[in-house]
Amino acid sequence: MLLPVVCFIAHFLYFTPYPKIYPYFDFAYQYAGSLILPVYYIYFRLLTVDEEFSFKAHSIYLVIPTILATVYCIGAFLTPKIEYRTWLFDEQAFSDSPYVRFLVIMRAILRIQFLIQVIFTIVANHLLIQKYADKAEQFYSNLHDGRSSNAKMLNFSIIIICAVSFIGVAMGRRLLISKDYVIYFIWSISTVIIYFIGYLGFKQKPINPMFEFINNADNQNPLDVLPIRSQKKILSRILVEFDENKIYLNKQLTIMDVVQAVGTNRTYISLVINQQYHQNFCTFVNDHRFEELEHVIKENPDYSNDMLAESCGFGSVISLKRTVSAKTGMSITEWRKKKR
């Protein structure tokens, strides 16, 4: 989020305007603008396929943007001070200067790079979400955590903010300076989207929290090499935890809690549930919570939705409502009326 902040400060200094300050900030602006989307893509990789940030592994996405921004900044540094400062606020100034020509070319290259980054980031993020969306539902019990809707909105928000940026670039800085209301509109939209991205990013848990896999030399399904007796034993222990110990009442429950209680690994837990009930872990847990909900509301029909969610292990009222809707096709209000 620091990179968009740098860009916003740079825009403020340019359009206010602060011609004596902005030229020094233009360097930071070029770096920040070049790195925003690569960093955003790295964030999506950390949500899905990469367990932790590694400069060695992730720097490949930062090298080209950093080089191009550096070349631009070197060109700006070598440009005579008067030419550079004037050109920043009037792109037609000193058009015959070789230094200014170089800056014009580099700015065009940076814009082309940005367009390529937009296309790559949106497509690559979408593919990562598609590939790993089911992993979260095999790990979390909270429907909100198990769904990838926040990640999809995060990716969609990039489309919107990039579209707004392209509109601003297409209009040109000189035109924007003469139309304050356009600047206010673009800034307002961008600010709302940036805060929205930050909020979604804060709420989104890893889409692929299952970084451990069982590697079979012959690529067999783990259930194929797990004896039937062992499968039944695991299933029996799972049912004890759910039917007798009511482990699902833990609203922060993940498959790792079940793994610890049952005494096996998460691959076997997940696959036994998938095979026996044709459900993922998230749905399996919330089916038990829904059964608990039916008992609780029968005995306590005056409970509020908050009290029902707390009593039945739901992570939130939203998760409660989603489960009721998925199970009955009705809203929580309609379902409660029917139960009376």
C-alpha cells in the first residue's frame, strides 16, 4: 500500500502544483508506478502458490520495472535542470533537445510496460485463483474464509483503478490541470478503490493454505495406498470428533485442528471426507453447524442471529446466513419464520 501512497503524493505535488518540489519526487513516482503491479502479483502468489516472500525467488518480477525506472531516472538526472523542470509541466517544451527526446521515449516505454503489466497481472491472478480456489475450502471451516470472492474482487478492483489511470493518461496532464473537477473525480475514485483493496487484502486469508503434499512415486491417489481398514478408522475418529465432541463449535476451526484431534494428516482427512460425503471440509463442517442450528433454534426460538451464530460455531452472522441459504435456498428470515 506504500507504493500507491507515493503515487498519490506525487500527483498532489504535480497538480497543486509544487514545481520546485515535484521534480525531486518524480524519481520516486516512476519507481513506485513501475513496481505496483509486480508487487501486487507477488501478493497473489503468496495467497496461492508461495508459502513466504523470498527476494531471491520474487525479484524476477521486479528486475525489468526497476531497470526501466532507473534508466528513466538517469536520463532525467543528465538532462539540464531547466529543460527537465520545464518539460515535466509542459511536454512540448525543448522538443528538439536530445535529453528531452530520450525522456519522451522512456516515458512511452514505461507506459507500454504498465499496459503489459496490467494484462499480465489480471490474467495471471485470475489463473491462480481458478487453480487454487478449492484449497481454501479444504482447509477453513468459516465460509467467508473458504471462499475466494474477496480475491476475485481484489483482482477486479485492479481493472477499475487501471482503467481510471488510463483515462487520466489519455486525457493528458495539461488537460487535467485545466479541469479541476476531473482531477477530483479521478482522485476520489482512486482513493476509494485503494482503501477497498486494502480492506479486502486485510480480510483475505491464503487461498491455498495447504503447502504440504504427499508425494507418491507412482502418483497414486493416497486413498489407493491407504488400506480400507485405515480409511474406516480415520472416518470413525472424524465422526467421534464431530458427533460426540462437537469440534465444529470452534468457530476458528481449521482442518489442522481435526488433524491434531484425529491423529493423521490433512491429506487423508480431506480425501476421506471428499470420498465418503462428496463434500469439501468447509461444507462438511457447516453441515454439522446447520444441524446444530436446527436444534438450538427449536429450543431457543427467540435467539438473535448473533446468538445463534455464537452457539453453533459459525464464524460470523454472514457465515450463518450463507450456510442457511446454501442448505435451504431461503434467507435466514424466511427460514426462521418457517421454523416457528
